Amino acid sequence: MLKKIWYVPLWIIVVSQTVSCTCSRTQQDGNDFVVPDSVHNVSIKISDNLVKEIVDNISSPIETAALFKSLNVPFSQKYLATTKNLSDYNTAYDKAFNLGVFGADLGYLNMYGKTSMVSVYIVAMKNLAEGLNIGQFFNYATLKRLSDNNESIDSLINISQQSFNRMDRYLRQSGRGNLSIVMISGVWMEAMYLSCRFYEESSNARLAESIGEQKLLLNELVKMLGYYQNQKEIAALILKFAEIQEAYAPVEITMKEGGAPDRIEQDGSLRIVQHDSSIVTCTEEQLRVIIDEIKRIREELTK
């Protein structure tokens, strides 16, 4: 039986020494961005903090896969996106979205050590990345070697994530921030789809919590997509995500303070870790509606 009220920890990490804020140029580490509208030549400035929060929380497929593994969710191949539809992804938007989808699936395969299957997704991502002219930032040769030789899983994970981050950063720096946001949307959608499918099989309370707390990130993601709503492909994507937002509407989230933050020095930088939590209120029926919407829309966007 799903409890009506979930207590969800939120770990908010602020890097204060390695990031310098500016609105006039793009930082090398990818934490601050000026995102232009490459189609209409309109300069769009998105909040530095908003971009960092979204990227940190959404564009790391490994975190979701790590949650599955920590909860002893058995590995299952049947819910992964098929790589057989590559020829159907003709537009830059389709390529970017499904590059994100495959990135989430690759993170899942890496975390579970399924190196024999990794190569299929590496090839698919390479093809999509080259179609977006960012193939040079996808470390295909190294990833292929690691997967073929069953070498270090940690190395495979790290290089996969580095490749994804470099592609995301270059899209922003080259005036294609719209495609970066679409790619991140694909990561979020696939991670949520897998969470929903595995919750259906396990009824795991922590997975339910994870699905419920995504309401906040979904709202911020739609806000970022909204900066490009004058592009018809992104406008169509916003409508799809708005349907998921509607399913989330009854979910209530309130913040609960967790005491004084910790100051942690790591790798030469200072991190302030806030121990706040959120109280997420959602019924089983409301969760069912959310899951059904996510499943339906993900299938529509990846077919």
C-alpha cells in the first residue's frame, strides 16, 4: 500500500569557488550559459542558476540507474528504447531528443554492467551525434573498446557521462541551446519512463517518491523549453509535457527545513550541502494517472 505522504530528501549542492558568474560569455566548465535562439537570431538569457540546477539534476542518467540498482531492482532489457528507428529521426529535434533517450538507456546499461549490450547504444548515439555535428565530442572509440573488452565499468560510466556533457556544452556554446534543452528533455523522459515501469513491477515506495518529486523539475524543464516556444517542434514538445504537468497537478510539495548546512571541501572547491527535505503528498490513484501519461507520451515521442 502506497503511503499518502512521502518524505523526500533534497540534496542541494552549491559550488561557490569553482564557478564565477557572468552574463557576457560562456564558461568553459559549462555551469553558466548565455543561450541564444539560433533559429530567429534572438538572444535569450536563461537564469544561470536555473540552467545549472536543471542540468545537474536531469542530464545525469547514471543517478537514476544508480537508484534502481540501490533498490535491488532486477535488470530488464524490455523497457529500453529500440535503436531500430534511427532512420525515422530526420529532424535535428528528433535526433536531439532521442540522443537524450539513448543516453539514459546507456547509463542504465553501464550501471548494471551489461557491456555486451552497450555497443548497440553507443553506435546509435554516435550516429545521432554525427547527425547533429557533435560527433567529435562523443568518445566512440574508447567507449567501444571498453564495452567490447568488458573493461572497467567505472571508466565506461565516466567517459559516457563526459561525452554527454561535452555534447550538451557545445550545443549551448555554438548557439544551439534549443537542441540542448530538447536533448535534456529526452534524458528526463526516458529516466521517468524506466522509473514508472519498474515501479509497476515492484511497487517500491522509493520509486514512488522519486516519481512524485519530479513535479518540480518538470515545471522548470517546461519553463526552459518555453524560451523556444516560437519553434514549432519545441512548441509541440511543450504540449506533450503540459499533459504530464496536468497529471501532476494534484500532487502537493512543501519544503521542510533540515537544519544548518554542511560545508564540505572536495577537490579544491567548497560545497555547501543543504539538508532540506520536501513533503510530497500524492495518492495511489494520482500516481497511476502520472504513470499512464508518462508511458503514453514517451511511446509517442520515440516511435
